[in-house]
Amino acid sequence: MKIFTFIIMFVCISGTFWSMWLRSEIKSEETKIRILDKKINKIEKEIELAEVEWSYITQAKNIELMNNKFLKLEPIPIVDLENYKGKLFLVSKNEN
């Protein structure tokens, strides 16, 4: 009977310590998950901001303004573009 009581007490005490250890592990993992969630939310906000900025920058009027301010490129006449396409086709055909 004494051995049985000792075994029961040992199982109860070790179970208590195990559950306390497990609870602390779960809390540390939950903390890690919260930190990762905050990082993910921050990155998602940065991506959303980048997409908004990109859509603003790539609007036709803004591209034209940047071109006029920095590059000063001229449009290619349609006639020249057709000749240019033909030359590209011939070059790529000869390379193959």
C-alpha cells in the first residue's frame, strides 16, 4: 500500500511540474506568434503603401510629368516604329 501511495504521489507531483512547464512553453510560443503577427502586419502595410505609391507614380499624367522634368524623351513616330519592328523581326529570325 505504501508503494502504491508513493507511486500515486510521484505521478501527481511530476504531472504538476510537467503541466507548469508545458504552460510556460505555450506562453513563450504565443509570445513568438504575437511578435510574428506584428511583423506580418507591418510588412503588409508597407506592401499596401508601396502598391498605392506605384499606382500613383505609374499614372499616365505622372509619367508624362516625370519625363518632361527629368528625361525629356520624344515619342517615336508610328512610321519609324513599324520599320523598327520589322528590323527586330529580321534580326531575331537570322539569329535562330
